[in-house]
Amino acid sequence: MLLEGKIFAITGGASGIGKAAALEAARQGADVAITDLVSAEAVQQLLREIGDLGRRSLYYRGDVALAETALGFMAAIESQLGGLDVFVSNAGICPFHAFLDLPAETLRQTVEVNLLGAYFMVQEAARFMVRQGRGGAIIAVSSISALVGGAYQTHYTPTKAGVHSLMQSTAIALGPHGIRCNSVLPGTIRTPINADDLADETKAQGLIDRIPLGRLGEPEDLAGPIVFLGSSLAGYVTGAALLVDGGCFVNLQ
Ligand SMILES: NC(=O)C1=CN([C@@H]2O[C@H](COP(=O)(O)OP(=O)(O)OC[C@H]3O[C@@H](n4cnc5c(N)ncnc54)[C@H](O)[C@@H]3O)[C@@H](O)[C@H]2O)C=CC1
Ligand SMILES: C[C@H](O)[C@@H]1OC(=O)[C@H](O)[C@@H]1O
């Protein structure tokens, strides 16, 4: 098992990519801490599944856009699980909208959740790991959108470039503490974040046609890469970005 005896924490772990990664971490031997916006009742089934795998779990409800959520989440992890080895900044939103009439509030909210939320969380996780003095791994869920644009994502793609850049800079800042920092760059993965967008079958098929592996991604496609980057198998990998897109990015012509 890749994360035997480790403590794994993730934001936005109630749904989609975060939920798949949380379950895979438990399968790979880790105790799992999750934070999300949803009620504790909404994650009971997920926590039961983690328990059935023989692992401890905790759920902390909060909004990552608020700096105090990071403090509260880390305090809960310390008191209930006793440490932190792998931290994944995953929570995010993508409210598709055209550029010219984008409301300032949509821009502000997207930046606050995706970029400031990631920053607050990564900073608190790193402080915790440095205090512990046993190194660690931090992974940010960025996107292929850190590298390419989207007409309806002008407020979103800069946040994904931002978290990719955050991992590059924190890799340098935290390397001397034995903390590795990497990002995963998913292509289009079917989750609730894009259910409405992909309900347009012409758009969905257009995306699939550009993917050499011939399908959109599923949340489980990210679970392995995230666990790998958190594990000692990736012990010399830091400051890296792993595209998980079925080959979409390289498919120019
Ligand atoms: N689905 C996709 O095609 C892609 C997704 N991503 C990124 O993956 C990450 C996870 O997204 P998905 O699993 O696809 O979507 P999702 O909607 O299934 O999961 C996102 C989770 O984040 C939580 N969340 C949203 N705002 C929050 C806040 N302010 N505080 C705490 N939790 C909050 C939601 O409640 C939800 O559980 C996001 O950062 C997204 O940008 C990146 C590339 C592609
Ligand atoms: C939510 C979108 O479908 C998804 O988000 C990303 O970051 C990808 O680039 C896709 O556009």
C-alpha cells in the first residue's frame, strides 16, 4: 500500500475528484481528513466507506475562501488524527460565463475560492508539517486550464495557473523542510462541476474528439496520480505538474 500509516487531508473531498482521491488514499492505507462546504450528513456514507477500509476519518465543514477554515481544519486534524503527511488542495468552482459581461462578483468569488482558498490551506498545512518536522507532500489540483484558455473561463483559468505557480514556488520554499509540492492538471473530468456544461452533447462530443484516449475523464482517473505524488514512490518529485487529460493537451493536429 502506497500510503500505509500516513495521514491524508483534502479540501473539497465530498464530491468528484476529491471524493475519489479520499477513497483511494484510504484504500492505500491512509487515515483521511476531509473539509468541504456540505453538511456532515452529506458525507456520512463516504466516512463509512473509509471506516470500512479500516481507516480513521474526520470531516470539518467550512469555506476554504475564509482563512479561519484552514486554521480550524488543521487544528481538527492535529487533535483527532495526530499529524499530517499528505495535503491536497482540491476544492474549486467553475461558474462558466462569457467574458464581456462577467459580473465582478463571479470573478471575486472564483479567485477567493480557487486561489486564495488554496493559498490559505497550503500555508496552514505547510506550517503544520514544518512544526512536525517529518516532511510531507502537498498536491494542488490545478488544471489543463493552467496551460490553455477557455472563452467561458476567463475568470477561472488564471486561478488554475495560479495554483500551479503556487506549487512551483512552495516547492522551493519548502524543499529544505523535506516537503514536496506538485500539481495535477486534469483535463475534462465528468463531475458535478461541469454537469450542466457537458449536458450540451455537441460540446461534450467535440471535447471527446480531441482526446487521443477517446473519452472524458472520470474522478477515479485522478486518484492514482494524486496518491502517487503523495507517496514515497514520488520521493524525488517536487515542483512538477502532471497532466491527466487523456492526451488532450498535446493533440494539436
Ligand atoms: N472536473 C473537471 O473537469 C476538472 C476539475 N478541476 C478541478 O478539480 C477540483 C475538484 O473539482 P471537481 O471534483 O471536478 O468538482 P466537484 O464540484 O465535484 O467538487 C468540488 C468540491 O469542492 C467543494 N467546494 C466548492 N467550493 C468550496 C468552498 N468555498 N469551500 C470548501 N469546499 C468547496 C464542493 O462542495 C465540492 O465538494 C476543482 O479545483 C476543479 O477546478 C480541474 C480540471 C478539470
Ligand atoms: C470544469 C471544466 O469542465 C473543466 O475545468 C477545467 O479546469 C478543465 O479545463 C475543464 O474546462
